[in-house]
Amino acid sequence: MSTLTGDALTETTVPRTEVESPEASWDWPLLGIVAALGGFGLLMILSASSLDADATYGNAMHFVTRQLGGLAGGGILALCAIFLPWRYVRKGVYPLYFATLLLLLLVVSPLGHSAKGATRWIVLGPINFQPSELAKLVLVLALSHYLACNQGRLKDIVGVVAPGVGLVVPLAIAVIFQRDFGTTVILFGLTGVLFVVAGLQWRWVFAMAGVAFSALVGLVIVEPYRLKRISSFLDPFADPDGAGYQVVQGWIALATGGFSGTGLASGVAQRGFLPEAHNDFILAVIGEELGAVGWCVAIGLIIALVWRATLIAVRARELFSILVGLGIAALFGAQALINIGVVGGVLPAKGLVLPFLSYGASAAVVDMFALGILLRLSMRRADATEA
């Protein structure tokens, strides 16, 4: 039986391990939410990218096809997470961590691929993959495993907390050298969330937050392009044809859509006026073509996704499962919050996709993998067994 103390979720009386419940089934509401998000996303990606894809690749379905490939590839990983024995999934956490770190390092090898001023992808034949997307989920798995193994020992700052924080450092360093500031922020944020849930004392949480914030400020200061993004965020109309262009065009698209929108495929944002219309700014296209109604549907589905993931986590009774579920919920929620904030102009521009909605084949693979883990957690229950 588990009880929550001031320091951590600690075990009392009979130890518990999680086993599959014979009567348990997948969390169908979660599956329905993801299906709705994925279908809605494919529709809007097609609407936002068809003209550009046809002009550039001679195939209006180019980006939709790649997104479908990402969803299918991630679906295979999801099935592995669902049907492999749970103990194998957990034992594979650290090998997956080091494999991800290796993939991040391969980005700077001849396998690395550059686009839009950044080198973040590796190319293996027809596969073009962004390892930093996987790093976020892998951090959740690895740190959750570490914290669960050190349950009730978080008062030991040097011997337990510091090595746990050390799990994020190699990933963050590798990612920041890829000029991926947004993912670095997410990695630090996930680390804080997991330590809070595991029961780290608040004074140490605030200390960690202070160090992370100082590091992020330093990263902004040393890169002129990041400072430029901050200044354009504070006043995008100061340079509406330059640094503030994308934000201004996003606002114009949202204002044009009004309440009910201009109609599918009838917006002008994706006709060369709004860069990354099918990717980071898919919400602007939704706002223009489907109006406030479309925005409410999209954001409502995202909220439902985060809520359902959180519900699965809090129903678990084993610390590893709780941490993984809440970590995935935080990952989905943080990415969505930043994406919405950027499109709405309340956060500086950052390249983070909207889960299951905006284009990003690598993100689609990882999101589907995360879905499989959540579905597996929903099929499990705590059962009293002998240790």
C-alpha cells in the first residue's frame, strides 16, 4: 500500500507491483481523442501545405504522406509498448537513453542533415529523423525509472538528486548544440515536474529552477538570433517584414478567420504569406479557415488529451507508472502551451509542434510511442503481491 509523505511516495506494509488486470482494456476515450486529433491534423496539414507541396515537390499530398508515415512508424512502437511484457519495457529504459544520446551525437556526423540554419536531423536512406523529439520522451522514462528506484531517498542531494539531474545534462547539451532552444526548455521543465512529483523538497526545486533559468538566460544572451527573437516578440510591428513577420502574419490570419472562419482551403495564410503554416503555425491556419470554432475544437482536444493522460497516471499505484504518465501529460501539455502561446503572440517564437495536429513526422513517431505507453498504463492495475 502506498502513502504520500512530505518527501516522496513511500511504500508501507505489503509491497505492490503492477500487473495487467484480466478485465482491463485500452483506454478508449484516450484512443478516440488521439484519433480525432490525428484526423483533424491531417486535414489541416493538407489544407495548409498542398499549394507549397505541389509547387515544391510536384505532389500536393507530400507532407500528408510523410505525416502518415510518422504516425504509422510510431504506431509500430506503440504496439511494442502495449504488448511487450512491462518488465522488458522498464529494463529497456537505460539502453534506450544511451541509444538516443548516440543518435543526438550522430547529428553532427556525416549522417546529419541541416535545414533552415540548424542541424537537427539524421538521414538513414529514406528516413529523416529528429532525435531531439525522442530525447524528451526518453528523459521521462529514464528519470522516472531512476526516481522510482530511489523512492524515499530524495533528501540525499549529493548521492541521489545530483545523479538524477545528471540524466538531463548530456541530452540538454547535445540538443542546445543543435540550436534547439525550445527542446532544451522542455527538457529542463520535465526534469522539474518529475522531481516535484517524486517528492523533492521545494527549496531544492526552487534552487534547481534558479540554476536552469540562469542557464537558459545565458543561452539567450550568447546567441544574437535568440535576442532578436525576444525583441521581435516584445514589439513584432517594429520589424513586420523581418523578425516579426511570422507573428504578425499569424495574427492577421487569426483576425481574418473571425468566429466561423473563411472555410477549408480558402485561407490565404498558407499561400506564401505565413512561413511554416503547416508546422509551427498550424493553429493560425485553423483560426483563419475554421475561425474561433476551429480553435476551440483544437484546443479542447489538446486539453482532453492532457487530462486523460493525467487521469491514467493518477490511477496508477506504482511510482514509476505515476511518473511516466504525468511526465507524458506534462510533455504534451508543455508543447501545446508553448505552441499556442507563440501563435497567440504571448511567447517568443519557438519551433515546437502541436501534438498530433501540426506537421512533424519525427514528432508523430514519438507521440504515437507515448500513446502506446499510456495505453499500456491504462491496462494495468496495482495488485498486492509478495516482493
